[in-house]
Amino acid sequence: MAFALDIPELREQVSAHLGTKDLVTCSLVNHLWYNSFNPDIWRTVSVVASTSNRNPTVAALIKNARFIRELRFSGMVSIDHFSPGCTLLRLLTIDGDMIANADKNDEQVLDTLVTDISTRIAKIIDGNPYLRHFQYYDQRLQPTGSIWKALAGSPVISSLQIGRSTLRPGEMPAFWDACSKLETLHILDCSFYDSENESNMPLVHFSKLQTVWMANVKGWAPLHQLHLIAQATELRVWQWRLAGDFFFPKGEYRALMKRKPCPHLNSLDMARDDIEDEDLAVALDNMPPAVSLVAHWTRFGPIAFKSLQVHRHCPSIKTLDLYRCRYVTSQMVQTLLSSCPLLESFAADIISGIDIVDGEPWVCLKLKSLSIHLSLAGTIPEESQSMTQAEARIREQQRVCEQLSRLEKLERLHICRDVSRYENSMSLDFRLRKNGGVLEDLDGMKKLECLNFHATDQKMDVEDLQWMFDHWPTLHFVMGRFHDDDTHHGQVLAAYLEQRRKIMANKLF
């Protein structure tokens, strides 16, 4: 009698959806099943120093090398593992300190170890013509030029991520030569010794680069970082965090942006408190319609806000982060939420209920993440002086609920208050209507996964919490004080922890 899984093609389809434990079980059924399920067991392999008893043996690596597509070495693993014989890798990751237990006082032994490891890594790169992604993190091991020369010669390499590592001056030319072939380059928390020297500046073109993330790179002058950007004519995404001991080069940066060297740049991420409103405006004035702007902790204000509107970034933008931008007003926030239809992620400090009441309906119906303090103090409008503050607050609550309940794709809602900046803690009242709250009016948020109401005055009961889990079926994380009374808070917290336990148990099974 024939079974569906007797067909090899069906087994391959099933294999793609199984975890490692199930794959191993299936591979033990018979020889045919072994041939179908074993390749997926070895598709992603990690060799980790801290879990040596669970690492694959060198013999097993060599035997199954033809199946490995992603390979990771973490920590001071056995040198022998660096000769697995793979030829079809797509991703190679080196992380953890590979010389953690070496004798740092014996320079000859240390140099020999560094050279040996670097040579073996370079051989893996040379032996994998389909390698596209190389990740190199947490290394006190200063690689020899053999690694970067191997990357430069790799036929299809397109992505390099290097983090918390040190590059010696002598290695910089080979490093930049490798970078010239990339589409994605991440340099995070690294040290480029002596790279302010003119001879270490990038002398190659970066014509393929589309994504660049430079963060806290010591020893690499800001002007030289801008020099790289000036050559990246295909750049789409630029994330920039200068090391703390560097000043933001305002004049050079503004001059560069006005030249429009990156005509396709649509995503900008800069976060420093010395980045002026005008700095952000000059970028927005010279960019095509933006997809993402992350500008938290900057001085984003009325000038950049006007650039967002005048240059028609609002219809295209999907991610907008203005957290801790002290010149962003509540009215600006309301305007953005009512004029950015593609917005998926938004963060700012505060929006007042009266601006929501007086403003246009929010059009950001694709929003998945919203982080902002909803200040609902009950401001009495000038034209309705007969209204009490309680009535005004109810009106604000209702209007906010109208807007939020339309966000059917919302997954994360953070309305926590910054206690160091805002005294008023009145926000949404997460209680049932019979208890004086507005929970029923938020029934539309069916995809909500995470709710954070830290530092807002809540007086929730267990039945309020239960309503959330009953009507928001994907909810699994709630953060904040449930009640100002310790006894009530403890009761609701106990109920929440029990609910969390059930959720985690369901996930396991």
C-alpha cells in the first residue's frame, strides 16, 4: 500500500517545515527518508565553544558538508572545525572571542594562532564561490589581510557585517577593496586604528552599495565616513551613529546632501542630540520620497516638519521615529498621523487629547507599532466653556478610541509616560465601560500583541485583564502598573502571570 510520503517530492516539501528534532526523527525511518530529511538537518550549522558537547564532530561536518548553506563559528572552538569542506555556503558567521583562552603574554604563540585561524577562514571563503553574506563579530582576534583578500575575490559576495572588532592599519586597503563589491555594509562598534591617516581613506568606488550602517566607529574620521557615502551612488538606506568623541560635521554634511550624491536614498537613520533641525531638513529637501526616517534624540522641529510636508514624504513614509525630539509638538504628531497613509511604525513623545479631538481622522490604517504618550487630561475647548473637565476627558477618550479601533493591524501599542518630562499621567483608561473605562471601544485591535502603559494611572481589575485576552487573541505581553493600590495590583499581576504561563504552555505544544 502506497503512502503520500513515499513520494520524494512530498517529503522534501514536508522537510522544509520541520524543526531539527522532527527532522532527525524522520531521517531515522529508513534509507529513503534519510536521503530526504538529512539535508535540511545540516542546512544551518553552528559550532559554539560553550556547547562543545552538542557540536557536530569534524567527521560529521565533512560527511555532510555538501548540505551546509549557513555556517557559524562562535568562540574559541577547535581549529579542526575550520576545515569542514563546504562548497555551497551562502552565509558564514564568525563571532565570539576566538583567542579568549590564548596566552596573551606569548606574542609568538598568539601571532601563530591568529595567522592559522585567519588562513583557515580565508580558505573557507575561497572554497565557497556562492558565498553572499559574511558576518564577523566580537573579535579581539585582529584578522590578517588574507580574510579581506579572500572576500575581495569572492565572486558573489554582497553583504558584510563587522561588529565590535579591531582592524589594523595594514589591513585597511584589503578591507576597503572587499567592501567595494558589496551591496550591504554594517560597521558597528569597531576600531580602525590610524585610519584618519590619508593613506587609509577609501580609495575605491562603492558603486554597488545600497545599505550602509556605520555606528560608533572609533578612529575613522567623520569626513572620511562622508567620503564613503559620496561614492555610494546606489545607496538606499543610510544609518549613521558617530562615535561619542566626534563632533557632527554640520557644514560638510549639508554640502554633501545638497550635491545629491545618492539619488535613490529613501531611508535615513541619524540619532544625536547635536543634529539640528536644519540638518534633517536639508536631507529631506534633497531626498526622493522617503520610506523611513529615524531621528530620535535629534532636534527635529518645524523646519524638518515642513520639509516632510512640502517635499511630499508623508504619502510614502512607512517608518517615522521622533522619540525624544523635544521640538516636536502634539499638533505635529496629529498632523503626521492624519497625513501618512502608509505608516507602519511611528514613535514620538506625546500627543494631547484635544489635538486628536480637533484634528482630522488618522489615515495610518497600516500602522503596526505605535509608541506615544496619550495625554488625556480633559482640556476644555474655548467654544465649550460650559463643559466640565470630566466631560472633556470622556470626549477625548472616545475620540482616541475611535482612532485606535480603526488600526486593525496594530501589533504594539506603547503609551507609557516619560515621568521626567510630563507630569500628567492621565491616559487611556483600560477598564470595562461599567467600571468607568473604554475597553469595549478598543475591540477592533484584534492583532495586538504587546501593550505598555507604564507610568499611567490605571485602576484595572482581573475582569478587565481577562477581557483583553478574550478580545485581543494575539496579546501575550502587558507592561505597566495595573492599579495604584498594591493589593489590587498584586491580584491582577497574579492573573496576568497565570495567563502568560498558559500562553507559553500552548506555544510549546
